[in-house]
Amino acid sequence: MNDVKFYTDNLLEAINNSEEYLNYKKALERLKLEGDLINHVNEFRRRRFMFQTSSSEDTFENNQRLDTEYDWLLQNPVVMEFLNAEFVYCRMLRHIKSKMRKKIDLDLMFLDE
């Protein structure tokens, strides 16, 4: 267990010192300086997340509304920088999670039933 804790701590430190994370944090701080804009961006992010994880029947209309709002938000370079940095950071985290899931042997067959 000591090895696992040691390497977990090292992984977390590496993530926190990664270019992806540092760019994300810097972009987030810039966005926070833009007043109420962060609230609008967070509301968009919340609605996009809810849309992507729901089984709504009106997906085409919702998707079009989100796309239109996304295009409008990207006109602001601070928002564009933040959303791009968030995407890159999350992609790195997904890659880590995917590698862990593939390498860790855990029987999850009960989920398939």
C-alpha cells in the first residue's frame, strides 16, 4: 500500500504541475476577472453537461441552441481560451482514467446484467 500511496501522490503532483492544468488554472483566473461572464459560461457548461448526460427527446433543438450559444461565447477570446484549456485538461484526465481502467483488474461483470 505504501507504494500505491507514493505513486498516487506523485501522479497527483505531476497533474498539478502539468502544462494542461496550469493553463487551465490561468485561463480560469482570467475568466474570473471578467465579472459576470463566468456565471454565463458556467451556466452554459451546466446546460451542456445536462444535455450530454440526458436522454431528452428534443435533442436536435437543444443541440442547436447550445451550438448557437457556444458560437456566441467563443467570440470572446477569454472564454475561448478557458474552454480550450478546459478541454485539453479534461482530455488528459480522461486519458489517465482510461489507462487505469484498462490496467486495473476488477470484475465488473455484475454491471452487464
